[in-house]
Amino acid sequence: MSRTPQRSPKITVQNASTARNVPTALRIRRWARAALATDAEVTIRIVGTTEGRLLNRSYRRKDHATNVLTFVFREHAPFSGDIALCAPVITREARAQRKPVAAHYAHMIIHGLLHLQGYDHESEGDATVMERRERTLLATFGYPDPYKAAPRHTRGR
């Protein structure tokens, strides 16, 4: 009997933020593993506003911090890349959307890792596919649909 080898993604978590409500590395890795359909090597870095703004300005030419940025180094399996999460932005958005901060972190981690694997939301059809996958993954952790109550402009577009 032949067995399929278990995938074992390498997920490194770095916390460069002074925020107090950042989930533990264990929780972050759990959310990340759930989002990965195949093996990968990923660094997830929690940053503050200054670093988040610098990254967004340097790589996207937008002069403000954003919730999540995905940097893809290898576009095929095993995927490789970095995910940057801006703690103050995630906290602010969670409060504005009246949801637990942990639920928003889970969503942004899953969202970033789906981008790493080639998902996008440039077209309505692609957005539908990506959002469906996000909803399914978040539900496995008991989190509600992040798009149900969120106005369209907060959907990471």
C-alpha cells in the first residue's frame, strides 16, 4: 500500500509589532496551514504602521499602511513568499467592522496565503472564487463570513 507523503509547510512567524492583541505564533501557523493547499515556505511578519507604510510605498507605490501584503518568490508548488500584516490596521478594521481582532487576523492571513497560491480578486469571477475559499476556511475555525457585513471597500481590494 502506497502512502501519500504528508505536506509540511515551513511557516516562520516574526512579530515586529508592539501591539498587544497579536495572535500567538501557534494560532497564526494553524490558520496558515489551513490556507495552504500544497507545500510552501512562508514567512509571516507582523509589522507596525511605519514598516507597513514603508512596504506599501516601496512595493505598491501607495503611501499608507495596509492590512496585508503578499510577496511571492515562487509562483508554483512548493510556493514561497512573505506575508506582511500591519497590526494597527488590522485592529482598526476589526473594530470598525465590529468583529473580533483574531477573526480579522485569521482572514488576512488566509487572504494573503491565497494570493501566494495564485488566487486574486481582480475580476468579479476571481473575487467570487477567492471569497468562497476564504469563507470556507474561516468557517472551519468558527469565524463568520467576513464579507457579509463588510462594505465592499474594506474587502482587501
